[in-house]
Amino acid sequence: MHSIWLLAPGLSVWLGITLMGFLSAAAGADRETLSPRYPAGLDRQGILEQASEFYRQGRLEEALEGFEYLADLGIKNGYLYYNLGNTCFRLGRLGEAILWYERATRYLPRFRDLQVNFAFARNALADEEFQKPAYGGTLGLLLALHGFFNLREGLMLTTGLFWLLAALVGLRWFLPNGAAAAWLRIPCWILIIAFILSCFSSAFKIYQHECLVEAIVMSPAVEVKTGPGNDFSTSFSLHEGTKVSLVQDQGDWVRITLPGNTLFTGWLPKSTIQAI
């Protein structure tokens, strides 16, 4: 298993050869949705490598076709989403780039190149005032720790802390009172605090994954209405790439709030956004 790195203008690209565990398939790919620019008989790994080669050559539309084909197959992998974000950004498709970077972040919260490229793309957003505020101090530290792990990693960490805490408590219970038992008191309290924080973090991640629906504005500009219809007055406007939270669904319209400021709320046509 190996990795290939490319340096694009202002963007570094992970070519996702680490996807091999997901993409190794004996059957050939369905040719009905790929253009003749991709040689016949390619399996999924071959499509990935061909799309990466197109990216190297600057043939971004062809590269995007291959990466999107793999995503449409239902492959969920942060490196594939990262490649899609980079390709869309270089093509000038800011909304799609933000969408794929958001999806990649849910799988790769600590991937440095993703963080840099995502921040670079966010700097191009028109609605900077609607972005989430940055927190400092203790709250900022807790939020940073919360975002350090994805959902799967967070649940594994919580499980590991539980069993480690259980082992220490059991050891202290069976040890006679003395220096050894007293020495275990501090590690036990540290693990209790870490376990409680990990439980809260994991619970919030589950809530975000199961209950909180977020989307990206895909239209260049869209008016947010006070009600579900064009006849209602305009409350404010949003632009491509802005993230919103979905609150209510009614016909062809959805009521949204802004993650950075829930006081801003209104209705958008479903066709102007795409769920993360």
C-alpha cells in the first residue's frame, strides 16, 4: 500500500491509493456511466488510478468524472472526498468543493492537507459573517478535542477508557489499603474525567450524525424567504458554499438556520442546497 502526492497550484492533492482496500474488486466497472476517455475493462482501482493520472495532466473534467463515478458507487472514504474537493476547487466550483471537503472532514478530522485546503477554500466564501465563530480558552480546547476524532474513533476511545477505568477500579478494590492503593487514586480520577468527557463527545457526535442535517448552498446566490414560497418577503441572501442547518421540510422548500448564528433563519428552495 503506498501513497502518491501531487502539488497543484496552491493545493496539495492526496491521490488516494490508500483506497485500495475499498476499491479492490475483481469485477469490471459498469461502463454505462463512464465516457470512452476511460479505457474499457477498468476495475474500480483502475478507474481511481486513471482519474489520478488525468489530474496530473491537468485534465480536471476527466479526473472529476472518474472520482464522481467512484463516489456514486457508494464508496465512502475521506481521501476520495478530498480528491473530489481539490478537483472541484480547481475547476472553480466552490460550492461542490466545500461540500466534498465537509464530507472528507467527517472521516479525516486530523488530515493536515485537508485542513489547509479547506481553510483556503473557505476564504473564498462570500458569506464570511455567517461562519461559525472561533472560540478560545477552555471551551476552545474542549471543542478542539471533540473535533480531533471522527465518530468511529470517538466510540472506540470511549470503549477503551471504560475498560481501562474498570481495570484500575478493580485493581484498587482488590489491593489492600496502602501506598499502592493510594497511588491508583489519581489515575482513576483522571480516567473518570476523561471517560465522562469522551461520553459527552461521543453522544454529541451521534446526535450530529443521526439528527443534525446540514447542507451546502450550491447556487451562486439565493434569497432566503420568510416563508415557504416565492411570494414571501426576502429575509437575507446566501451565496455558494455557505453551510446551513436544515430545520423543517415542507414541499419543495426547507427552513434553515445558520450554524454560526441561529438568529438567522428562513426558507430556501430544496434545489439550491445539497445535504452533506
